[in-house]
Amino acid sequence: MSAKLDAKKDAKKAQQRARYNTTFRKALLVVRRSGIAADLENRLRSDKGGRPRQLAVEVLLAACITVFGPGHKTATLVQIHDALTDSLPVSEQLRLGIAKATATTLEPVAIHQVRYLFKAVCRALDYSPTTGRVAVGWTSTDANGYRKRIYRPTTQAERLEREAEAIGYITRLLAASLRPMPEPTVVALDASGIRSHARRVRQTGANPHDDYRLDNSVFVQKPTGGYDPDARSGHVTPTEAKYDADMIFGYQLIPASASFGKDSEFRRLQPIVGLTVVPANAVQTGPALRVLDNINEVQETPLATLVVDRGYTTAVARHWAAPLRARGIEQVLDLTEPQRGPRLDPETGVLMIDGWPYAPWTPENLRHIARPQRWILHKPKPNASSRKKTTYERLKADLDRFRQQHAELAQYALTPNGAPRSNGTRQFKTSRFDAARATAAQRRTKAFRQPTLVLGAAVCPEIRQRLRWGSDEWISAWGRRSAVESGYSNLKGPDTERFERGTIRVVGLIATTLMLAFAAVHYNLRLLTKWAAKNDRYNADPDLLGFDRSIVGYELVTLDDINQRGSPQATAA
């Protein structure tokens, strides 16, 4: 009996190794396609010196991606080292140069090299004001023949430059993991709290003169003395995964997920195409705009539509709506209750209700229609519980009530006469429905006297959008926001990428950002692999989606195989 159990365990372990080897090769291919490893190698090798480094940057990055898959309980640096030694076949270690074969032994890469190289990559891209440093020279040689680096803190301009470089690398890496897919024109944007591995510490608030433009490090310029120098306490939406807490100590993840139309073969996939991380109390609009800029730089097809959470629409127009309009990106946004209701435009006389122009004689009972509890409903299956069916019928009745009232309101709505202009203005055709209700003052307005009018850019700029809020077209477009929620929920899921407190044990803004990027790449690869298997589309990208041959037992490795490995040996940074 014990022999059979041992045989089953060995077979299962062999399958895990084969699956891991396939995932590692795919991750390595993504890293090579992105080209970021070559750039980092050149940066780390710019100052030559020291003994040759056994571990290449591309191999380290591929292992960081792979550890977020099954078979690994954590994604710590110790686990990354185990992935490069215990999980990879010996022949693959020799090809990659991370193991040295002698006449009698095999010397795998040491764990201190994994730690050293990961810190070197973080140090090269670090844009935190508390830990970011720039090398300016060397100390003089001491009596033992050693010398040390001399560093100075980074300036604001250097931090912004490093941030752009780091987020650009991440966007290129994510794009390389999605090469079989078309470039998206619609993305969904949200934010999600990420708990720091360190303990919470007290922090000071922001001063009135602080820069709210905002680079990722504005609110972390005041040191706290905590183990994680960049993490801050911030508000989040209470969920069960957060133990119903409305505050966390850590960061905010800002992911951008692609959303494809109902006719696309990728309509069920919600890959992550860009991301950044900010301290939990930082304003998110500035970093989010830079994520969108990086996506447009990587893609040949520019972004056209952005589906955003209500957390972004509360920002002032010059920080969010106006920059998006200047980039040619249309918003699909929901409204908070304070943003809803009627507002009169004195210049044209129109009544702005929920960000859309209506005739000023619109009845009072239609000016603030109660929103439904759910915008998107899915009919339960026939064998669903009676409780689910009852809940569905209640929510459907609520949504039908809203649609009926909104159909009455639509009769008073002004009709667009063309797309929004780049300067923020837009021409509308006025409504003559029930015009007999207009008062004497309303009859003197442009909304009554003119067949068309131009709505100025300064009229409700934060909440105006191409589609009329609450219309069937808007509800359909807003439903695509589920893409971003699916993305970051998979990153945190215990059965998926498992990114949660304790999974990684690094601290700091850049280290947390990089590890989240590696988890997102693994998520994208998992999505594509599952899609290819379900639809038999391995030929869409055979190198990325195909399966590798499994190595069972031993494989003959020649000296030429070792000498012709894909990654040249780098010099110590």
C-alpha cells in the first residue's frame, strides 16, 4: 500500500514539475519579448566591477512570475530561490547558467544572489523619497582593499523620471503577456487596497501646501519610522476579505483591465493591461492618468473609452475630466448621490440633471429618480434556490421601475448634434416636448427659443459623459466595469494568484509594485492558456500558448547546450 501511495505522490510531483516548467518557459518568453530585462541588465552593468553574476535578470523575473502559480504557497524570495533550484530540471538550470556542474557535484545558484539581484533591480527603479537613492561615486579604498558606494537622495524630477520608467516597464511586460489578443480600446479602471507586510504605524496628515498634482510619493515625504517606509493608512470599501474594515495600512492598487465587445472571441477575458501602486492615502487621479499614458505609448491603437469607478469622478475637472478629454478618452461613469439632481445653466437655461441637459420645464418628480439597487442582473438558473429567485424578482422590479421613470424623463432630454468637441463643448438639439409647461422666464432662454444650442465646457465638467446616465446604452456600457473587479479579485483570490498579506514579505513602494506586476502577468498567462485550451486556439501563439515536452527522469545535456544558453552572463551590479 505504501509503495502505491509513494508512486502516486511521485507521479503527482512529476506532473507539478512539468506544469511548472511550462509556466516558467512561458514567463521567460514574456520577459524576453518585453525587452525590459535587457534594459535592466545594461543599467546594472553600466558600472562594471566585482565578480561575474551567475543569475541573469530575465531568469529572476521569470521565476518571480512563476511563483504565483499552483505549487507555491508564498511568493517570497526564499520561494523564488526554491523555484530556480528545486522546481526546475537540472538540464534547464544548466542551460540558463544558474547551476554549475563539476566532476562530482552540482552547484545551484545561492539564495543570496536572488536577494542581491532583486534589491539591485528595486534600487535602480526606486522612486520613493524615503528610500530612493542615486549613486554619486565611491569611497576611497580602505586598508583591506574595499570601497563602498556613495549615494544621495533622489530629487523630485528624478523620482518622476524613475516612476515613468518603472510603470513603462510594467506596461511593456503586461503587453508582452497578451500578444495573441487584440489591443483594447476600452479599459476599466478602479482601485483596491493592498495590506503592507509591516505593522501599522502612526502618521502625520498632509499640509495645505502639499502638492496635490500628484506623484506617487507626495504623501510619503514625511517619514513615519515604520518598517515599511512608504505604506500609509487609508480608507477602503469594507469587504469580507478585509474583515469589514474601512481602513488599511498599506497601498492602493490601481489596475486597468481590458474590456472587449460582445462579438469578440475574447469577450469573457478581462486581462490587466496596466497598473500602478500608490500609498493608501494618496490621491489616485495623477498616477491613473500616467498608467493610461503608458498604455497608449505601448499600443498602436489609442484608448477610446474608460469605464471608471465613482472614486475618480469626484475629482475636480482639471485633475481628471479635462486631462482625459485632452487625451481623446471618453468616460463612462457612475454618479454619487451629491452629484445627482438638477442644476440650472444660466447661460442656456437648460436643466442639467445627472450630468445631462434637459428642458427647463421638466417636471419636478422626474428630476431626482431613485437609482436601482443593481444595474446588471443575471437571471438565476431553473434549479436555483427560491431565495435567489425571490431576490432576482425584487431587484428586477426595482430596475424596471427605474427604466420606466427614466423613459419619461428621456422625452425632455436634449439630443446630441455631434460628438463632444476637444475643447469640452458640445452641440445639442433642444426638446419641444410638453413646451406648453414652460414659464415666462423659461420662454426667454435659449433652451426654448433656439432649435440648437452649444453647452459650454464649464457646465458640470466633472460628470458629463457621452452617454446619458441611466439610459439603456449607458447601463450596457457601465456593465463592462466588471472587468476590472474580476482582475484584482483574481490577484487576491486564495485559489488563484493569492496576493495578500503574508504571500510576499517585501516592503516598500517599488518592491510591492513589482510583485503585483508579476502576479498580474501570471494572471494574464493563466487566462490566455485557459482560453486556448477551451477553444483549441493554441495556434494563436504556439510559443506562448503551446505545451512543452515534459522531462521525466534524466535528459542528456551537452556542453554546447550549456554554452549556448539564452541569457548571457551579466557582470555584478
